[in-house]
Amino acid sequence: MYNSKVIEIFNNPKNVGELKGANGIGTVGNEACGDIMKLYLKIDDKGIIQDASFKTFGCAAAIVSSSVATEMIKGKSIEEALKLENQQIIDYLGGLPDNKIHCSILAKEAITEAIKDYKNKMAKKAKKALNELKNLKAIKNAKSSKINKDKKA
Ligand code: FES
């Protein structure tokens, strides 16, 4: 059913487990088979994926696709990672059985979700920083208007 490359990677998958300090996490599942894939990304402030790992509760094809996908996106920008197609994973593996193609799609979806999570977190961070800046300006303005009032009095 699986070719020797798939079996080899299944026996020695890379990047397995939770990634400490991950700032983008994506969880996806396949309703039909019940498999779940969780992908962790550590993205630097230039948008480059410094590290990636996964936890997959699923079939051999899902585990192998996760391993290959995490290897393929390390060192890439988030824009490049979003362009990764499941066909590239399949080609790298030298093919997957037809009924296992959806397992490689799960890896692509997990990457998309993890990057979405990262972007949401960055947007929240930026909003918080903006609010803090507005508060600082409001405090500064209040202080200077009090000084002006005191001078007039
Ligand atoms: S059979 Fe469900 S992900 Fe492979």
C-alpha cells in the first residue's frame, strides 16, 4: 500500500511533539476518519519560520505528511509556507495511495491554521501596543493641561 519512502519516514518522523515557545498553533481534523493534526510554528519578527513541529493522531500518511510539511516550511517566510501545496508533499513522498491523498491536505490546512493563529496574535499585540500609546498620550495631555491651569492660577 505505502511505498518504501513513506514507510521509512513513518519509522523516523521528524519534528514530533509540542514546540515550546510556538507563536502559531493550528489544529485541524478530518471528520470522515476522525484524525487530528496539531501544528506548531515558531515565527520570528521578520515572518520567517524558525521552527515547526507537530502532534498527529492519525494514520501513517498523516504522520508522514506532517513530518515532510514541517521540514519543507522551516526557514521559509509565512507567505512561502502558505503557498505549499499538498501535491508537493505527495511528490516528495513519491506518491500516496488515492484514498490517502486527503491526509496530505490535512497538513496543508494545519499550516494555514497555524499561520492564521500567528497573524491573529500579532494583530492583538499591535492593538494592545496602540492602546497603551494612546493611554500614554492621554496622560501626557492631562498633565500638561494641569500645568497650564496651575500657571494661570
Ligand atoms: S486516514 Fe485520516 S488523515 Fe489519513
